[in-house]
Amino acid sequence: METVNYDVVVIGAGPGGYVCAIRAAQLGFKVALAEKYDVLGGTCTNVGCIPAKALLDSSEHYHKAAVQFGTHGIDLEGLHLNFQQFIQRKQEVVKQNTSGLVYLMKKNKIAVHHGLGSFVNTHQLKVGDQVLQGRYFVIATGSKPASLPGITIDKKRVISSTEALSLPAQPASMIIIGGGVIGVEMASVYARIGTRVTILEYAGSLIPTMDQELGKALQKSLATLSIDIRLNCQVQSAVNTGNAAVVGYLDKDGQQQELTADYCMVAVGRRAYTAGLNLAAAGIETMKSGKIPVNKTLQTSAPHIYAIGDVIEGPMLAHKAEEEGTLVAEVIGGLTPHLNYNLIPNVVYTWPEVASVGATEEQLKASGVAYRSSKFPYMASARARASMDTEGFVKVLVAAAYNEVLGVHIIGPRAADVIGQAAVGMAHETTAEEMYRICYAHPTYSEALKDAFLLGAGKSAINI
Ligand code: FAD
């Protein structure tokens, strides 16, 4: 068996792994990237962020054509959805992204080894018929969909988001277990194109980990798409009956209920993935959750082996994985990078989009911090009125003592992009006054931030 020597061996080519590999190569290291599948990009590029956003965009176009184009004076006759093309375009978007990654690996002279990586000992990883010998290793093996006790995702009728992104035909009905980010995004995709969607959520609100006002506003918004949202439901079973899925659950009053649909999509979170990696040979143990424990510089219990992304603790987000990939490459390179985990934005790509950064109102209440909460509605934004996207608001949470911005929570048009501006400000510990004194282009969706910060600084907004 051939042994190849590298400075840094990265295991897993998702956003954590490929960004880490690129940054390490930029810093002058000889880098290998091991990837189990034939394509690069991991969950995010192949069966996560990118395909989900492609279908969200297509379904939003269709929905707007059906319900809003007439108001713009655009008359369409015979509107219909070609579902095969809908899925095909998504696949092409994925391909553009995965091909781009092949180019980036070549450009940065990163050696890509396809095959399952498995530790032989603390300094050697077997991939296919080669052994990659490394001074440093970075585990970026990501996560896989989780399920509930007693529910098997058979990938036929009881499916995960992976299958929901590539169904063979448009379903007439779909039950989604879980009203978190993935659940509400896929619910939006299918409801917009006419599938009857029911969400069963265990908690008392949608997207329960975000600021609760966002969940409530999103619930109202999704109800306009005729999504049947059932909260406080405890799902007990989901069974493939051949041509349908039957879901059994206890409703909010503890009554036993049963629902049938073409598909049941299980979206109850994801579990860290280390199968086949043979961590024992590297002397690394996982936690009960399956995650790999790391210290502040993301070192595992073996000091030359690091772990990043979904496989360690923290939000399971592509941009979090990417930042950790950069951080580890720079730590290995002798730099002193810093990652502020409080300022990782959280985004839901429904329409209107939902985005937040910093502390939620619930967190501030629990920690006893004195704060002021202010809200500016998109109804009062000229840009939003021009595009008929007036649903939602910008909510800012400001420290009562020094006016520092502690949290920004948005439901509204292009919230995913607008939140970046708030994050930049918060990274510099700005006050609400400093934020409203910035000149925002007119008319833009981000202008809503200015008015929200004016209110947050205890002043009057201009536009309400
Ligand atoms: P992954 O992307 O999971 O990559 C891990 C890679 O490691 C995989 O390619 C895997 O094949 C490989 N691997 C595993 N074991 C081995 C081994 N032993 N040897 C070699 N290779 C191995 N996040 C966002 O920030 N924004 C979004 O909009 C968003 N949307 C999402 C939508 C959906 C439907 C889903 C499912 C997820 C979404 N996410 C989103 C989450 C995001 O995809 C993950 O947080 C991100 O992919 C994690 O990156 P990672 O590099 O840690 O792992």
C-alpha cells in the first residue's frame, strides 16, 4: 500500500473541509483532502444549502407568477409547473458549484483523494489503497439526518430532506415532522407549488431556537401559503404503507391522531457523522451526541488532530463550518485567529426571509441584562412597498446602559443579506446611534435597519 506524505490532511470536503484545505494551501502547506463521495461540496453543496435555495427560488418565482404577477400588470395564461425541469435546474446549480470546487482544488494544488477515510493510527489515514501520512489532520466529516425513536427513514415514503430535494414527481400531499429551519424551508417549497403541506412541531412555536417573535410572525406568513401548522404535537410513528406515509401523533390536547400523505419528511435535526472513520485508532472518543469534543482552538484530545463544522458542537451551519475551517488552518499556520460564536448569523430562507444575529430577547431576559427592544415594520419601507414585500419587521435589542447593539432579528425581504450589515456593526461593538448614523442607500431593504436603530437609540424613527 502506497504512503503519501502531507503537512495537513483534511477529512471531508464540505464547506468546513474545503475552506480549511484552501486556507492551509494558501499558507504554504502541502494539503490533501479526503472525500468519501465522488463529488466535492458535502451536505451543503449537494443536498443542503445550495439545492434547497435553488428550489426555494424556483418555487418563489412560480408562486409569485400565480398570485402576484396580475397586480404588476403581467397576465399569464396556462401557468403550470414542469416538475422534472424544476428538479433538473436545481441539479444543474449543484453541478456548477461542485465543478467550481474541483477548479479551486486544482488552483490551490490540493491533492483530492476520493474514498472513505479511516484512521490507521494517530498519524495515518487510509483512503482506498493509499495511506495519507500527515503532520496535522482536520476532521470535517459533517452530519447526517437524525430521526425520532421508532421512526425509520426508509427514503421511499418516509424521507429526509435529501430525498425531498429530488422527488420523482410532485406530491399531492406531504407531512413534515419538525418546524425548524429545514422543515419550514421545504414546507415553503412544496406549498408554493401546490402540494398540501402539514407541519407537526413538538415545541409551541416554529423555529423555536430563534427569537420567539420571529417564530410567531413566520407562522402567520406560512399560514397564507395554506400550510397546516400543528404545534405541541408529539409524533409517535411514521410508516410507509406502500403508496403513502401514515403518521401517528399526540396532538396539543394529548389526543391520538393519524395523518396520511404521499410523503412524510422527517426534519428533526441532524447527527454528527463519524462512521467508518475509526476514531479509536487516533485515540479520540466521541460524546454521547456523537460529536467530537474540542478545545477553544478546535483541537481534539490528540493535539495534532482538529475537528470542525457539524461534527463538533455549535450551530450546524455552513458558514460556521467555513469560519472554523479558516480558524484551524490559521492556528496550524501559527496565526492567532478569533471567531466570535455570538455573532454567527442564523437564516431561514422562507419568503419573507428570517435572519438574526446576537442575543434573542429570551436570552437577554434569562441573563438579566437590561435592554430596550424596538421594532420597525417593512410596511413603512418605500423599497418594500415598491416590491410588494411589506410583510415583517426589523427588531433591535439594545443594552439599556450603553446603547450597544446586542441582537438584531429580522423577518422581511432579503433579510439574509440585510443581517450582514448588522453583524458587521456588532462585531465592532457599535451603539444604536453609530448604526443609525451610517448612510444607507435609498430605497433599499437595509434602510429599515436605520429606522430600527433610531428607535433603538431612544429617538423617533423618520418613516413611522
Ligand atoms: P458536510 O457538509 O456534511 O460535509 C462532510 C463531508 O465529509 C461529506 O462530503 C462527507 O461525504 C464527508 N465524509 C464523511 N465521513 C468521511 C470519511 N470518513 N472520509 C472521507 N469523507 C468523509 N447551512 C447554512 O449555513 N445555510 C443554509 O441555507 C443551509 N441549508 C441547509 C439545507 C438543508 C436541506 C440541509 C440538510 C442543511 C442545510 N445547512 C445550511 C446546513 C449545512 O449544510 C451544514 O451545516 C454544512 O454542510 C456542514 O458542513 P461540514 O463541512 O461540517 O459537513
